[in-house]
Amino acid sequence: MKAIGFKQSLPIKEENSFIEFETKTPTPEGYDLLVKVQANSVNPVDFKIRQSAAKDEELNEPKVIGWDAVGIVESVGGKVSKFKVGDEVFYAGDITRSGSNAEYQLIDERIVGRKPKNLSIAEAVAIPLTGLTAYEALFDLIRVDPEKDKGKSVLILAGAGGVGSIAIQLAKKLGNLTVIATASREDTVEWCKDMGADFVINHHKDIKEELKKIGHSEVNYILDFVDLEGYWETMTEIVKPQGHIVSITGSNEPLDLNMLKNKSITFSWELMYTRSMYQTDDMARQHDILNHLSELLDDGTLKSTMTTQLDGFTVENLKEAHCIQESGKSIGKNVILF
Amino acid sequence: MKAIGFKQSLPIKEENSFIEFETKTPTPEGYDLLVKVQANSVNPVDFKIRQSAAKDEELNEPKVIGWDAVGIVESVGGKVSKFKVGDEVFYAGDITRSGSNAEYQLIDERIVGRKPKNLSIAEAVAIPLTGLTAYEALFDLIRVDPEKDKGKSVLILAGAGGVGSIAIQLAKKLGNLTVIATASREDTVEWCKDMGADFVINHHKDIKEELKKIGHSEVNYILDFVDLEGYWETMTEIVKPQGHIVSITGSNEPLDLNMLKNKSITFSWELMYTRSMYQTDDMARQHDILNHLSELLDDGTLKSTMTTQLDGFTVENLKEAHCIQESGKSIGKNVILF
């Protein structure tokens, strides 16, 4: 089968930042499905891993990354019960295994969902990783309850990015929260509103002042999809007592937790890979979440966040998709159709 | 009325570390009850505030602290609906107001509960502050569900202290968790077992090794009642993926949150005073929790954590109670009966 990978962590513009190669099509065992991949979408984790995984020395074999995928089940392992050959599926993968930048991929059925019927392949592949991340943050960690949380608010930092775009929709449609997103350009502001944000504030201005202007000087929940350290002090000030901050970004330096103490604040890390990485008992929760997202997309509650479609599974297109993602200015999701 | 307070933050052994004085009995308005105080119990917050509140200059009026109290409702404000004159009550107070080291005290009915009928005044006064802290940590923050959390474990750091003693009972009896407490002396180990701990491990030894020995190398939840910084690295290693750490202790330096990222860990501060300090919408939750604790004490599900009873509301007894608390070796709770 054909795959695209890298042996060295190189700037994306260099010739060998990605290389195409032939490799043996794997055989599924246990809970694994063998999926014939039809599309990928790219997330920040893609270029972060590409930039770091082979930084010190060249790898013997090319490393295949890529997580979001849509495809068709080609064959199944002996323990598989949720899918059968021919099923159309979508998933966000497992960071410990070979990725979806390949014609075929093995994937544990417990982290795979049914592809939304009413969406094109390209529209569908935009969803899994960001959808799982936003869903887990809102409903597994914060445990937003649309009844009990009536009238509560969430601030979404980086509303127009991949995760932000689906988080706005989920917070609004499923969480029934007042959604405040950050964006600074005319097109990103418009996009956030289109996703359903009640308010869009400019993160280049003073966030506290911007919040005051819209009558929400404090918020119950904050989803940080951009820069934990940079927003830390601001977040400690604008989060309401008993509030909850969730971040996906990581931090390079220790942070002063004491600033959150008097308000009894909760902080959570959301990493979509935790369940598969640690093979947690509730790993199949991702199967359920993906199927729920699928339903919500099919019935029109949610819409795809796909903005750019690149046609053809080529080194050139993968480089292009990474380029767009690395710019940090990407809106929604960038998709490669095989 | 008689009250005991301080004008200077002095070492407890100094003559004026506490002074007795006469002051006007206050009048209740709004949601306030005027309570004739019958007993106090002392917590670490008592000596922390005494040591810091008048450190720089002498106060004009003595500051009255003290939080845990049992007493009888003497009169009520116009908005009071939950209690009537003559009711026996218990509560943990409000850090922004004058304390319970006084013959009479004003207290908002929304943070007051019914005194357990089957407990003596001294037994009852041991409970409110520590009970609210442990209850909020387990059931409002971690949101332990005895059904869903079946088989899960909690590590309680400082099991024999005031909060630890009631937390062990609540985690076991209400949470149905496997409870591992830390203690190092023969009497504290015995006490933790008596409170219901399934295992007691020695915090002077390597916690990770101690946990391995009892077959629980990782735990789902950790309650830190002693030293967040000191245990930070250990906690990041022994907490299970998707686990939850709650601390009440504060930290003097920034902490490396990144160590918790791959496991998608949640960290919460629990401060029992948050609800009253910020007058949160759900402030009356403390009324409900105290009444629930009262029921559980009356029906024998929980038992009082009182260990030392000092008779008489005197400067001498208050100094003695602070002395015991400051030693850091206190087991359960120390009570002053008026």
C-alpha cells in the first residue's frame, strides 16, 4: 500500500519533509478494523509531531502520522463486534500507532464511529478529532448539563480554529450555554457567529474590558484552545467562583494555581488521546461520542467545519495542508480527499 | 456579650494572643439568625488567620475569629424561613464576618444546618467545617457517584486530621470508594482504620512503593489535606488517567501542570468559604449539606470526629485549642464547650 511519512523533522517547505513510500498492508487482529482510508484532515497535533518526532536523528523507517480519517471497513479482527466489512466509518485515531496518512490503517473499533450519512466524505473527516476534544471537554470534564447550567456562560479562546468551531456549536446546541468566542479578523468573527456564538470578542484587545462591554464580566467556563500561559492571569480573573477551565494546549512553565483558590476553581486537561493511550476501561466512550456526533450532523443540529478541500492523497497536498495549519490563521478544518 | 479576639498576631503562648472583651450583641436582619453559641471547634484556618490578620499593625478593635459552632437560634431577620427561635443549629461560618468565638453570632441561614439530635453539643461541633469541606470535595467537585464509581479508589493525604477523618468516612460510606489514607504514627493509623479506611500507608516512606505493596499502584482520586507542593510530583505519578486531585492547602510556588496533561487530569481547589464569600446562587447548598450530614450522624452512618473537649469559653481554653492545632499532630477535632 501507499503511505506518506517522514524520516526527519524538517521545515515543511523542504523536499523531504514528507516522503511517499510503499509498505505492507497490515492485517487486523483483536478489536482492530482494517480501514481503506478515503480522506484525512489535519490538526495542529499533526505538525507538532512532524516537527518533533525525528528532530535529533533520522528514523530507519518513515513515520506515518495523520489522525482524522474517513474510510470503509475492509476486514476485521476476531473480537470486532461493532462494525462489519463495508461500513463507512470516521475516527480520530490513536497517537501511539501508525497514522491515517496511508491507504489502509488499523484502528481499534472502540474509538471508531459511523460516518454521518448526510455528509460528504470531506465534510465528515473534518469532525472526529476536534469533535471528540470539544465534546469530552464540555460533557465529560465540565459535565455541562443543559438544564442545571441554564444561563451559564462559556468563553472559547480561538473560536474560529478547528476545535473552537465545533466547540461553539456543541456549547450552544447541546449545552445551551451563552457562548462567547474570541476572534480578531473580520472573516474569523463572521465564522464564529456562523457557528452559533452569541458574542465574539477581540483577543487583541483587553479581554476583561471586552467582556464587560458585552455584559459578561465573568464567565462560568473557559475553553483554552490557544495559549494557557498567555491567558492564565486573565482567566483567573474572569472565571466565576466554582468555575471550570479546560485547556488542550500545554504550558512551558509552572503556573500559579493559588490565584484560583478563593474561587474554588477546577482546571482540567483535555487530551483526546488519553483514552486510547492508556486503554482506559471507558475507551469505547469515544465510539459512542462519535456516533452521537454523527447523529447530530445527520439531523442538522451540527454542521461540518470543513473550509478547505485538497483533492488527492499526495505529498504535495499533505505539505499544503500542514502549511495552512502552521500559519495559525486557518479557519475551521482543512481536508485531503484521497 | 462576651467575646474573645485579638488585636495583634502574636505567638499563641504570649499573654495577649487572645483577649476577652465585652461588645454589643448584634441584631439579625435579612437572612441572618442571631445564635447563642454553645460550642466551638478549632481548625487550621483558625490559627492561620490569627497568625496573619494583625501581623503588621495592631487593630483598633479586637478581631473575633472562630468558625465551627453549635448554638440555639435566639432571634431571626425578616427574610429567614428555614429556622425559628429555639432551633438547635450547627454551621461553619463565613470568613468575611465576625466569628464564633463569642457568646452570640450573626449567621446567614443559608449556610446553617440542623444540629444532629443524637449527638452531644461537643460531638456535633466537630463536624461542620471539615464535613462541608470533605463533602464538597467528594460530591460537588469530584462528583463521586457510588454506582458509576464502583471499584474506584481515593487517596486521602493526612487521614487522621480533622478533614481527613470525616473524608475517610464520607468516601467510604457515601462514596463506596476504596479508601487509602496516609498516617505515620501508631495512634493515627489506628484512628484512620477506625474511621473506615481500607488501607493506611505511611507518608514518611515512599508513597509509590507503599501503594504498590497494597496492590493500588495508581488511584482515581486524591484529596490533599496537607501539602500540595510537597506531594505534587508524587501525585502526578500515582493518579490514574482521567483522575481528579482536590486540594485545600494552597501553594507558595507555581506548579508544573504539564505533568498532568497526557492523563487528562482534573485539579480542583476546595474552599468551603467560596459560597458565602462570593454569595453564590447556590449558597444554600451548604444548608442542605449540613442537614444531610446531620441525618447521617443521627442514623449512625457517620460518627463524630471529636477527640478533645475543653470545658468553658475562656481565653485559656482557646489558647490551648490553638496550641493543639498548631502542633500539626492533632487527631480528629478539638472542641470548646461554652
